[in-house]
Amino acid sequence: MSGSGGEDIKHHVKVYKAVFTGLMVATVITVGVSYMRLAVLLAVTVAMIVATVKGSLVAAYFMHLKSEKPAIFWLLMLTASFWVLLMFIPVLMHLDSFEIQAQR
Amino acid sequence: MQIPYTVEARPDTGLPNPKLGIWLFLASEVMLFGALFSSYILLRVSAPAWPHGYQELNVPLATLNTVVLIASSVTMVMSWAQLKMHNLARARMYLWLTVTLALVFLVVKFFEYGSHFAAGEYPEHSTFLAIYFTLTGLHGLHVLGGVIVNSYLAGPGAAMWRTEPEQYTNRVEVAGLYWHFVDLVWIFLFPALYLL
């Protein structure tokens, strides 16, 4: 982690404990919502939003991305753009299969 | 020969080499798990019927494993924080705690897999189980990798603290980045496979 002097560490430890509590609460929410048996699209949306919040907390605080150097930020932006492309492949293929079915 | 930029930042990247190296590795890991996650979505949206994870899998055990893995991320970062406060004994204790929690995760997974196998539910049983075993199996191997690296750092690797404390602290930080990534992957796998 860049720019972390020994003096700041005790403050960091407090933040880690707070993040842990937040992650536990988010886990309870994720599991609790799953027992509500929502419609698939709504359930997927809620689950992925909560997972993204949890993942962001881990990345920002435990992985210190909040205070990381720009080189790491740009590396991750490049990775994220390819990742988004990867996630679109199933959607495009699914739309394609709809078109083929419609042509029949 | 001294390997350059293990502790101090390179002038061109502004980062020590191990830090940039682990982030490049993690970027490749994002694509590896991303490809499998993309396959999971493709299989799911293309299937005429897809079971709900909570009908096929053990949600309470997976919830326990989620708590265990998140707790292990905290102990990992606490180990690094203790090294920053020049307390090797406590740092090693937190590292061993991380290893223990990782082993708890693997033992729970072992019982989960065991109950599937006892019921004759192997990867060839269904597309759902095939992608479930692929994703969780690969993730489990990553957990095992973390156990090996963290055990080394908590055990014989800790000898470096006496001669190169900063480099040892960086090693723990880099191992921590990997470990938090393993936690992060599970945070997405858990709802996608078990809850939806």
C-alpha cells in the first residue's frame, strides 16, 4: 500500500474491522433476500448489486485500491473493459439464437 | 546479486516490481474466472430448464464458508498491519489464523462434495453440476495455493524478517492481494451458484 506510515496503521485496523462488519451485514442481506424467492431477474439484480458492493469493499480497503498508484488503476480499467466484453458474449449469443428461432 | 526494485518503487511505473507483478497476475485471473463465469451465464440462459442453486446445493454450509473466507481476508490484512507496526509474532499468528480458516473452508467444501458424490451427483450428472464443480473446484485450488504460500510465509519464510523486514512485509502484502482476490471471487460465486 502506498503512503501508509506506521502512524496510520491503527486507524487502518479500525477501518478493517468496520469493513468486516459491513461484509457480514451484506452476507446476511444476500442470504435473507434469497429466501424471499423473488422473480429470477429481480433476484439476480439484487444478488449482483450486493455482491458488487461487497467486492468493492474488499478491493478498496483490504486490497488498498482506494489509495493505490495510477498504474494499477489503469491496468484494472483495461482488464475491466475486456471483462465486460467477455460478459456480453453470452448475451449476444443468446440474442443470436432468438433471431435464428424467429427466422424458422 | 541483488534483485532490483523488490522494495523501492521503479521510477517508470511508480511501483515495486512484486506489486505490479501480482496485479498483472490478478488481471489474468480476472479473465480466467471471467471466461468461466461467462460460460456459466451462456449455459444458464441457453438451457431449457435450470435448477435453482438453493434446491441443489447446501446453502447453510456455503454461507458458513462465506463467513469463514471473509474472516480470513480480515486476518490476512491484519497480519500485514502488524508487520507495519513491527510486531512479527502477532503477524505470524494472524497468518496462521488465515491458513486455519482456509483449511476450514476446504474441509467444509470436502464434506459438500462428499455428500454430492454419495448421492451419485458427479459433474456428468447435469450441466448445472458440471459448471458448479468446475467453478468451485478451480476456486478450491486457488484456496489451496493460498494455504501453501501463507504457510511458507508464516513458517520458514518469516526468517527473512531478521535481515529484510521491508521485503518480508511486501511479500505478505502481495500474498494478501492474491488472498483477497480469492475471497472476491467467492463473493460472486456464492450468490450465482447457491442462491439464484
